[in-house]
Amino acid sequence: MNKVILMGRLTDNPAVRQTTNGISVASFTLAVNRPFVKQGEERKADFIDIVAWRSTAEFVGKYFTKGQQVAVCGALQMRDWVDKEGKKRRNYEVIADEVFFADSKRDGAAPARREEGTAAAGYQAPSFAAPEARFEAITEDDGLPF
């Protein structure tokens, strides 16, 4: 089973683009606080790369901004690639199936707008998508900011 559930703050506005086939893809990073703090130290966070595809990517690009707290459900994916110097690299990222608003109204978050195909507090990708479509490989040619 490969299931990841995260809640954190966006480190920047999501980058949304189209593949050469016209498929929307959004990439963003979540700062996820660690659940423990050593005495005398500040809380640490992990910075986790997230990729959303198709209508989920469009939803993320339309409604989410830097600093906003969001929840993401998805799967962990590993990607190997070669950098400009010919060194083999490995990147881990979460492929988002569901993305939700997680700010409370007290935090100054704008209420979610409801549109056809969206839930009141988030977006879940249609369940009829073939599993292989959810995990479309990202290549260095796709121009993502890695």
C-alpha cells in the first residue's frame, strides 16, 4: 500500500503548466512541521515536493497561494534522473490525489468557493481515472523546477 497524508504550508505559489500533450500539472512544496521539538530548539520542518495532475492541478493553481495551510492525500513516487554534470540523482515526490484547504477561518483564510466538480473544502480527482494516468512519469524535458 502506498498512501501519504500530509498537512503543511505552501512555501510558494504553485507552479502550473501544460505538458506538450496539453495536460495540466502543478508542482509545489509543503513545509510540514515535525511532531516533536527537542528542548531548547525550534520546531523543524520537512519540505516535501508535491505534484498534482489534470483537474487537481487546475484547482490547486486557482485557489492556493504561498503560506496557505493545505492537506494532501496521495502516493509517494521516486524518480531517477541525470543532472547536467552527468551525475545520477533521485527525487521523491508525492503525487496528489486529493488536495484540501486546511486553514481555519480564524487564520484569515478565505472560504472555499464551490464550483461544479469541487467539494466545499477541497478537490478530489475523479475516481474513474486509470491508475497509470495518475502516475504519469515526469521527465527532465517537462521543465519542472527541480
